[in-house]
Amino acid sequence: MSRLSPAVTRTIIIVCVLIVCEIVTDYSSASRIIVAPPSEIFWQVLKIVTATSNVPHFYPNAWITIQEVLGAFAVTAIVGIGLGFAFASSKLIGDAFEPILLVLYAIPMVILFPLFVLILGIGMAPKIVFGITVGIFVVVFNTSAAVRQIDPNFTRLARSLGYGRVMTFFKVILPATAPTILAGLRLGFGYTVIGVMAAELLVVTKGLGSLIDWASFNYFTPQLYALIIITLMIGVTGNSFFSVLERRWVK
Amino acid sequence: MNAVILAPHVHLRLTRVIQIGFVAAVLLIWHLAATLGWVDNLFLATPLATARVFISTAILSEPHLAATLSSFIVALFMGVLAAMVVGFLVNLSRYSYFVFMPILVLGVAIPKVTLLPLFVLWFGIEKTTIIIFGALSAFFPMIVNVSAASQEVKPAQITLARAMGYSRIQTYRKVIFPAMLPVLTSGLFYACNAALVGVFLVELFLARSGMGAFIRDLATTFRTPELYAAIILVSLVSVVINMSLWFLARHFSSWRT
């Protein structure tokens, strides 16, 4: 087989695109305010990470964003899984709340953000709460779907083997639901990051969103690209963390 | 697990009671929070005050709603069309699927909100930015579903169609397209949701017209009852759009189970 492996082809394509970008930005009349050559963006990323660029207070701001994301995700995970189990445990409650959840999910939450700011102020609170409202639905849906698709024979078998409620939960229900719940958590993390970043860009106070706003306001274009790449890394890192966890669990 | 089995009509009635009770409780808490001063009245209007200004706000927001809906429809159409074309090309061979799919998956995973300042830099604060960002938001959920849909088509089905003397076009019309349709319509539901979010986000962020801009102006000028009324109006419109697509998706996948 003389064909290149897909990964090699992919890398070649990406490198070619980067080289074309580099040449176009260097030798065309495109304004340096709008585009920046990839090599310069790469150096900016390094400079920002080593705190030698002109971006002010990178690490304190990044830490604020990470705190917001982790705080929002912790609540999303705990409350979302709890609600998912609650909705799945009783058919009555599940049937009653399914349409309500579906309607709430159909509302684009971003339009509610001005309300959150009015009621909660412009600190970290509205961003965290907004991250939760964006992220929690998929966790609830996946958890209750996971619990519902457990084969009832499993729990019946556990009963007849003399397992108590707690034992049944940890030995039967949890392993059976884990893969679907994990998939929900991965998606939920992505949505939480989207929520927090949207909130940071809409109300600029602190965090990576404020740095991105600073760079675009002052037309520090390479810094802007670099900061955006760094921010995207947070989402990608979380996503790949859950992918690894999922793969291990499914095995 | 120790479920009490209820008669179906009792079950249905209890479900309705719980739903009405939930909505009533939300309204009551909202009312109490506004009247007992848990939240300042400058920031929270009572449900009654909101209801009173609802009609007048709806009339006032009509041009904004029209602007939002027109951007949304163009954005959704562009995003879905682009996803169909790219999805079709990527899925032409297994090799191109393995080459490009990780890039597209990465595109799904990254929080695209962060790219918004770049779009403003490239396209200005015009309607173009709203439409392109909305289209991008719709593109990624759709392309995942286009790929999933093309995995739905089993090679054996195509072989069978060939064996029965179907032409290429007939195979597409009678075998491939019907097999893809359920997944495609559910992709359309997610794309529609994402496009709405994208359009509203850009409008809140920078636009001068559209519902997002209208709501932002109401919030910054503390016209609180009108703000709540406008948000409820937008939510109603979005729910109608999204739910009709949800029922469409369910309609097209009903024959499968």
C-alpha cells in the first residue's frame, strides 16, 4: 500500500495551508490590522505564555476564566446528574418534566443573559450561572436516558442476589450508566465553556474575554489571534480529557 | 423501581397537575421576588407589569424581530447548505473521511464564541457578521449529522438496489436519501438551535438592529417590564421554530422504530 496514512496527509494539508497564509499575509496588500502571519501568531502565543508580551496580567485573568469554567462545570455535573437520576427514577416526574425541559432547551439561553447581569451584577456570578444554564441540559438528558435504558433484569437480578439499595447503585446502576453520563459530561463541559466565554465577551470585566476585548479594541491583531488560540485550547483540553476518560471506561 | 402502577388516565392527569404546578410555582416565586424586594424592582418587574406591556412591546419590536428572522433564515440556509456540500465531499471515500473528520470534530469541540471578535475584525459591525457567524454556528452540528447520516446507508442496501437494476439516480432517490433523512432532520434541529443562538449572540454583542440589540438597549436603559416582555416574546418565537423542527425530526424517524 503506497498510500500515505490519513494522519500524515492531514498534517501535510495543514502545513500547506499555514504556509499559504504566511506567504499571502507577507506579500499581499491585506492590511496587517485584519490578518497576521501564522509565524508571528505562534511567537505571540509563546510570549504570552511566558509573560513577556505586552498583554497585561495574563495569568491572573486566565486563572479567573478557569475558575469560572470549573465552578460552573462542577455545579452542572452535580446538579445535572442529580436531576437526571430524579427524572428517571419516577415515570410520573419524568413524563411531567420532559416537555418542560424540552421547551426550556429550545429557548436560546443567550437571550436571557442581560437578565442575569441585571439580577446578579457584573462579577463572576452571572458568568458562572450562565455557564450552568447553557451546560446543564445535555447532562440531564444523557443521565436520565442512561438510567432509563438499564435492563430491568439487571436490577432484579441484583435484588435476588441479596444486594441492598446502595450496593445495587454502585455495582449495577453506576457501571451501566457511566459511558452515557460521561458523554453527557463531555458535551456539557463544551457548552459550559461556550457559556462562560460568551458571558465574558458580552460583559467585559475580567478574564480571558477581557484580554481578547483589549486586544481587538487596540488593534493588537497578533495578540488577538494568539489569545483566541490560547482560549480555544481550554475547550479542546477539556474535551480530550473526557474523550480519554470515555475510552478507558468503555474498554 | 418500586413504582406504583397508575391507570393511564390518572397518570396523564397527574402529569398535567405537576406541569401546571411547576409553572405556577415559577410565576409565584417570580412575583414574590419582585414584590417582597428580594430583587430590586429596577432589575425585576412583576409578572403582571410584564403582561401589561407585552402587547405594546410586541408591536414595538416588530421591525427588530423581522431583522432577526431574516438574518436567521439566511444563516441557517447557508450553514446547512455548506455542511451538506462539505459533508458529501468528505464522505465520498473512506480515505478522505479519515483525513478530514478529525479537523471537523475539532471544529465542533472548540468554543466558537471566542472567534466572534475576529469576525467583527473581518466583516465589521454589519449584518454580514451576524449571518456568517450564524451560518458557522449551524455548520458544525449539521456536518456531524451529515456524516452520521451517510454512515446510516448500508453497502448491502446499495448492492441490492444495483442488483434490482436501479440506476445511479434511482439509487440516490429511493435508497440513499430515505436512509439519511431521519438523521439529517435531527441535524437540522440542532443546526437551527445553534443558528438562533449565534444570531442572538452577535446581535447582543454589537448589532444596531435585531431583537438582540433591542433587548440590550432595554436592559441598559432599565426599561425592565419591557425587557422581560421582549425576552418572553423572543423565547416564544424560538420555541415555536425549534419545536416545529423537533416534531419534523420525529415525524421522519417514526418509521424506523
